Amino acid sequence: MYNRKIFSNNLRLITVPQLGTKAVTVLVLIGAGSKYETRKLNGISHFLEHMMFKGTKKRPTSLAIAGTLDKVGGVYNAFTGKELTGYFAKVQARHFDLALDWVSDILLHSQIRTVDLNRERGVILEELNMYRDAPMQHIGDCWENLLYGDQPAGWDIIGTKENIKTFQRNQFLDYLNSYYLAPNIVIGVAGDIKAISDLEERIETAFRGIGEGLIEAKSEVKEFQEEPKSLIQFKETDQSHLYLGVRGYSQQDEKRYAQELLATLLGGNMSSRLFDSIREKNGLAYYVQTRAETYTDTGFLATRAGVRNDKASMAIKLILQEYGRIKKEGVKEKEIVQAKEYIKGTFLLSLESSEAIINYYAQRELLKEDFLTPQEFCSRIDQVTKEEVDQVARDIFQNKNLNLALIGPYHQKDFKEILIS
């Protein structure tokens, strides 16, 4: 059971009490991420997230920020995505007031000092270098760059080196005043909260003074494709890392549930079709996984794998063969049943912690996704039919919709014939 409260300034609060836990999580989600940026501001959402841990008037240093929750064994962090930014603190329930004060303090009173800004540039540049040196992770950024190109949806969340080196304090303050506003924020609290009296009043008091105003909408994503596309990033590696897939459905499309089932039975677990084909039968990869990603306005289904360099072509062909086979022959009823049980099982297990359950509810509130309880989500998965999954496979697995992103010792033209055949 969850509770929803909208304060007079349109700040939203979601609370989820949990039994059998002594912890409580306080989460703040802001509707701001890389999809809300311009080219000159690409990376500012992520950089700002870092700056929130550098000092407030009450806690003037990064050490004071960290020490506040370290001294009670708290867990805290932040994250930036394409469509949102989040900050959270998880503590024993008896330290709820401390966690609430900490989260509201960094959100409302971070000083964004120039001296900290200049120091943090080096940290973020090294973070960027770390990603670029990790092709297993970086290939995901390459995939979305290929899919969406030179528009916010296709830009890296971390931004460009040029922007990271040149951001100025006034740009951060302008960004804060544009997006860190009450109507664009969801506060979430979950865990052992039944004993916390006047919780709503405490939340309202802690976030009093937060800005109000209208939020500028993010840019509309433009999608257009008439033939297979590829993005091959040459790199001397011991293993080629690839994403191979198609455009799919967004969070607003009912077909996304069938798309999730399709991804699961293709490559969602160790008994899936592609895991069996790529790893077990042919020994081409240690990891192989198919995932369905849904944003508010776009979506995709793609298989990722890391394979021996001289086996990259073979792996690509096997993935394409499975896509073609499932499009032509459809799925088996047994596969649908297994995929449904897998999705429901892993989903419910993933929500056992207070930070996971409040993330689930708060993100749906922020992104205006269907507000389904976990039980309602499982029921919706059960309603998907074999015919719906078959239709999704026929719709999305079109040759013209194919996209391949790969990092390895190859060149742009090397896989062209495979994709168009």
C-alpha cells in the first residue's frame, strides 16, 4: 500500500510503509537529465549531481556531507539518467530525521562554489575516461548514439570533455532554477515509517523554500530509419563488445509488456534462446543478454554480448537468425509461461529493499507512467497473450530497423553485408 500527497506548491510525496524492516529510505527525484540539455549544456545534469555533495552552509565541506551519514552507518548516493536525477539516503528508522535533513540540505542549500567546481572537473573527466576504457559499459552509450544521433536522446549522460572543462557556476545556478522546482520533484519515503509521527508535516517543513515555476519540456525525440545502420568504434581489444537490435515501444505503449516478454525469452536469462545458442552451444561469449528499454517517448529491444574478435561475425549472424526465426515461427506457449514467471519473480525479488520499492513508485509518479502497484504490474504481465508477443516480433524485427553498435578491432564497413542480407 502506498500513499500520495500533493502539497500546496505542487511538490509530490509518495510514502510506502514496509513490514519486517528497521530501515527507512528518503529519496528525491527530479525531472531533469540529459534529455533536457542543449548541446552546450550536455553533461550538466550529471555534473550538478556531483556538486551537490561538495558543501552547504550547514555542512560546508564534502567531508561534512559524507560524515553526517557515515557516522550512523547510512547508505547514500545519487544517480543521473536520461530523464531524471535522484538523491537518496537509507538509515535505521530511528535516524529518519537525520536522513531527511541531509537530503533536503544538499538539495536546497548546496553552495556550488567555483573552487569545488574546478576541482571536480578532474574527477568527472577521469570518470569519463574510465567509461571509455570499459567497452563492456561504453557500448551501451554507443548504441543509443547510433539509434538517436545528434539530439539529446543520443548524447552521453556524462557529457563531452569540452563541456566538462568549461562549465561555469552561473550555468549550474540557472539549471537549478529551471528544473529543481517543486512541481518537477517527487519525494519518496519507504520502510519502517509507521512510527514516524507527522511525517507529511516534517517533509513539508524540510523542503519549505524550494522554488516554484513552470518547467520547460524536453526536446521531442526524432526517429527515422529506412535501412540497417551500424556504428563501429575501432579499438584494439581482446574481445569485441556489441549491441544488435531494433527500435521498439515507449512507456506509453501497451505493447511494451509483450516487448518485455519477447526480450526475456530471447536473452533474459540462462535458459533463453540466445544464451543457449551463443554461449552454451557455440561457446562464443561469456555474457549475452537481450533487454527491452522503455523511456517516456522511445524504446528499443537489443542483444548485447562480448565475443572473441574473430567470432564477432558468427555471433551477429546467430542473433539475426534467432530474430528471423522468432518473427517467422512465433513463440511457444511454454516459453511465454516461463518468461512471465521469470519477469514476475525477479521483479518482486528486486523490490524487497526500501530504496528499491520507493524508486519503483517515485519514478512512476515522476515520469507519469502507469501507476501500477507491483501486484497490478504482475497481473498486467499475465494478461499478455502469445498472439501479442508474435505480433510484436513481426512488427519490430524488420531489416530496415536493424542497428549494430560494436567496439573492437573492426572498421565501419566490416559488417555491412551481414546486416543487409
